[in-house]
Amino acid sequence: MSSACIFCCLCLCLAAAGEPAQQNDTGRTVLTVRSTLVQVPALVKTKGGQVVFKLTVDDFLLTDDGVPQELTLDQDTDSQPLALAVVVETGGAGAGHLVDYQQLDAVLAALVGGVERRVAVVSFDSTPHLLKAFTPNTAEASQQLANLREGDRGGAILDGVAFAVAQLREQPARYRRAILLLSETIDHGSKTTLSEALRLISDSNTTMYSFGFSSTGSEVSHEAAKFNSSEAGPARGCFSKDGADVEYEGHYGKQVLDCISQLAPPVRLATMTFLAARNALRTNTAQSIAKLTGGEFFRFREAKDLKAGLIAVSNDVPNRYILSFRPTALRAGLHVLRVQMKDRPQLVVKARSEYWIDSDTAR
């Protein structure tokens, strides 16, 4: 298999779709076209952890909301430029790990590879900060990582990721986009809600690789309770707490389940996935971010663990298959993806689990 674009996960682009022709002010006929192309990188290994090469498109089965899709397999994407944002927690528990980032020159260079690149460094405590704007010089980024300063007591992971995605979106469209997240496992104090984060991650063509050190059990419980008490369900009328039937007072979980049972099968599947993914963001933010984008998550306690994980990621970079398809149903909202191997039970495939279609695309 040729080297593939590991990081380019979701692309919503314009292509022939057939809207009525119109005339502009100059009298010339203008044809508006729209379609959706979804790209899904898939890493395939044996159960023993060995990367599998030379698979073809016929070896994969992909469903969108349970419906099989016609796939193509992209070729020769290894030379595509890369924009990488390194996002580091410097506040809260992150302050105790700043020493772990002081000698990452070689592994960061290996992770980026030999392609044209731009690397930025973003730190976050209670708020995100751009420490190093995008530069083609990975040594400058490594130097910035080696000289981080301790932040305040906050650890707003979702705010840091949202800030980094915004920076990446300003890079040229031809660049792949990736985030390397170095943080504890649970979010502390983000203004970005779980639902906003889920949509942002699912709507982005950015793959995120997370390296997390553990939050304490009490911190996880505290943050989960805050999110549970302050954030309602998906923004659909049936799920609203305002104006709900009297029977649901104090029993919002029952209301959610009853709402789901009224939905059509594809919407029901997407809604259940939405709820599960959002709940996972509560209990292990760093790991869930990686899973949602088809990336990878590694735990680390010290510099040695971190370097070993980064080397493992750099070895996986050139070995992703890039599957693409045009959805048969352009339903607005979250879509559930499932990638499987055909007649190869001995193989394990890792790929993104959802993507998002905006309402203006779903016409």
C-alpha cells in the first residue's frame, strides 16, 4: 500500500449535484453544484499488532447510518503537505509534566515526516494561547515545547482543541490537518460545551492524536457532575426540558429514551451515538477526542512513555488506507460510520466513527 493521508479524515466539498441553472447580473448562465465527499482513513492490523499491507477496496465494508456505501480507495497521498498543531496543557496537573516535553526534537520530526509542513504550538490552562504560529521549522516548535511555562490551575481541553481547529482552518486547503494533544484525561472548565465540541470534532477534517496522563477519580466525578447538571440533550424539540410533559419531571433520562423510540431508524442510531459520544467526552475527554476522529490515544506517566507512543504513531502514519464515498442520504446532522473487513476476522480495523453534515449541504 502506498503511503496515505492519515490525518485527512472528513472533506465536505463541492462537486456535480444538479441544482437549477440561473443567470447572474452579467447575463451569463451560472450552474450551482453541490455534493458531499467523505474521506475515512483506516488503519488495519493483525490481532498481534502488525500493520497489514496490500489490501484493496474490495476488502472493506463501510456503512453510513447502517446503509452500505460504494467505496473508492485513494492512492498516492503520501506527498500531501501537513499542518500540525501541538496542543499542550500547561495549567492544572499539566504543569507537572512540562519537563516531559523538553527533548522531542527527533520524534516530532519523525511524526511530521519528510513532507512540506507547518507546525504550531498551542498551550492552554483556563484559556488557550498561541505560543508559536505555524512555521515550516519543526526545530522551532520543539524549542517552544522545551521552554513552556506553568499556567494557572485550569485545564480547558475542549477550549484548547477548539482554538487549535480554528487556527488549522486558516491554513491552505491542500494541507492535511492534525492535532497532537498532550493533556490529562478529563476537561476542567471549558466554555465549549460537550455538544459543541462533538459537532466541531465530527465536522472537522482534522485527526487528533491524544497523549494523556490520568486525572484523579474525584476530578472525573466532579467535572462529569457539572456537565450533567448544566447541559441538556440534543437540540431537538422532543429532547427539550422546557415545556416537557409533567410525567418527565425529575426523570429526564426516561424522556430521552422515549424520544429516541419515536425517531426513524437512521436518526435513532445517530441520536444514540450522539448521546454515547457526548457522555464519553465527559469521562475521558482526551481519549474520546482521538476516537471520534479515527486517531489514537496513548497514556503516559513520564517522558519515556511519551516518546515511545510518539514513535508508534510515526510508524503508523504512512500505513493508513484512505476510503472515500459519496453518501446515499444527505440527512443533516450526525451520521454513524462503521468500517469492517470482509471475510477477514483475524484483522482489526481502526477508523472514525461518525461525521457531520450541515443543513445547508443536506438539500
